[in-house]
Amino acid sequence: MPEMIFVDSSNVEAIGYDATTQELHVRFLKSGETYVYYGVEEWVFQEFLQADSKGTYLNTRIKPNYQYGKL
């Protein structure tokens, strides 16, 4: 698992990215569960980090466009 970066969000606790495998890891605040999104480009991860609303970015730009699984 990549190093997780804690973020300021009411929904997302932390995110991490592995550039080698293009895997984006997202740990949710309320459930504590971590999901992995596959084939995510690094620029998407950078935009996600900078997004004013992590939940909105995740729901509109990541979830509809990338396959994912739960760890």
C-alpha cells in the first residue's frame, strides 16, 4: 500500500497513490474502509489532492471512470 496522505474532508480520511501500478487508494472516514481505483493517471491523483471537495471529485471524476475494489 502506498503512503497515505491525510486530507481535509468530511468523507475521505486519506488518499495514496502508487505511480508504478497506477493505483489510487482511498480510505473513507466513517467506515474506515479502503478502496483501490485501478489505472488512475498521476495527474488525476494530483487534481484529487488539490480539489476543494474530495467527495465531489471522487464521485464525479474517479468513481464513474475507473474500476475499483475494496481492500
